[in-house]
Amino acid sequence: MKLELYYSPRTCALVPYVALTEAGAEFTVHNMNSRSGQLKTPEYLKLNPKHKVPVLVVDGKALTENPAIQIWIHRNFPQAKLLPADPWQEIQAISLMCWFASGIHPKMTPNARPENYCDLPDSAESVKRVANKLLFEEFRIAENLLAGRDHFFDHFTTPDAYFFWCLRRTLSFGLDLSGFPNCMAHYARIGQRPSVQKLIGHEQQVMAEFKRVALTGKE
């Protein structure tokens, strides 16, 4: 089985990278520079017309959307226990990932691209302020879910990696999450996992290479 992951630094493609690493899977990483327009080339749009990452290509067939990718990895590498064994808890884990994808992720995006949400002059700060109020409401729910717990379930599962990315991306915007101590303790805990440390090392190398190419103009 040939696995190829299309990945961009700082994006939620972190989640399948960590999951595949946790599973001990062999996979090739295609490092995509989302800021260079690489995700909108005709070649990439054939792979994913939504011009997003991650994409997991399995024996030439493309799979998109993080929750679906995580379910596929779990089903094909069950020994990694990336989702809970109990059927009800498994469905709850999938529900969490869908919430991260559709509830939390969109509320972070206005910090990066406020112009996509309002094109009125000088509206960027207002867009961010409203979005972040809603974002913090979501984090309050997660704060309660993590009360007295190391993970969302009895052991590390893919939702833990997904939520780690949500916090990491939010922190990259300079937002203060000190009011969510359970979330931040979870963030610190997951950040120490070897799979996450491997991802961080890979990301640093990729970003350094992207910077070199931007400065020299040489691939």
C-alpha cells in the first residue's frame, strides 16, 4: 500500500501526519507551500478541487477532509488504537473531530484572513474580535470536557492530536489562552509526544526550505 500525504506547515495537515506516525505507517510527504499558490495549480486542483490540505493519497486514490482521513487511518492501522475501542466512544471521538473541523477551525480563520469575511474598510479588527469571542466559547466547552483528564478518552486518540493543532494555531495568532488551564495542560502534554515532536522538526525544516527558495528563487 502506497501512502502519500499532501501537507503544508502550520495547517491541520498536522493531524494525519501525527496519526500516520503514531500508526507506524510508511508514507511519503509532499510539502506544499500554500502561500505560493501551489494549492491552486491545475495539477493540485485535479487532486483536490477544494485547494486545501491535507490530502491522503492511497494507492493513487485521493481522500480529503480530516475526520474521514483519521477514520481511514484508524481502520487500516487498528493496532495503533487511534480511536476508542468502545463503539459508543468511537462515535463520540468522530463527533469531536467533526466539531473541531466545522465548529472550531472556521472561527480561527478570520485571524488569518479577515478580508474573506468582510470587505468593508478597516473592518479586520472587528471581524477578528467577533470571531474570537465565538472561538473562546468553543474552547470553554473543551475546557469542561478535559476537566480532570489527560486525554479526551482513556488514552491518546486522534482527537487529541486534532485539538492540539487547534490550540497551536490559535496561539500562533497571539491570542491569550491562559483562561483555559485544562486546555493548555492538554496542549503541553500532547506536544511532548514523539509523533508531535517529529512533526515539529519536519515543519521547521520545510519552512526553512520555503524561506530559502523565496530568498534565492532556486528550488
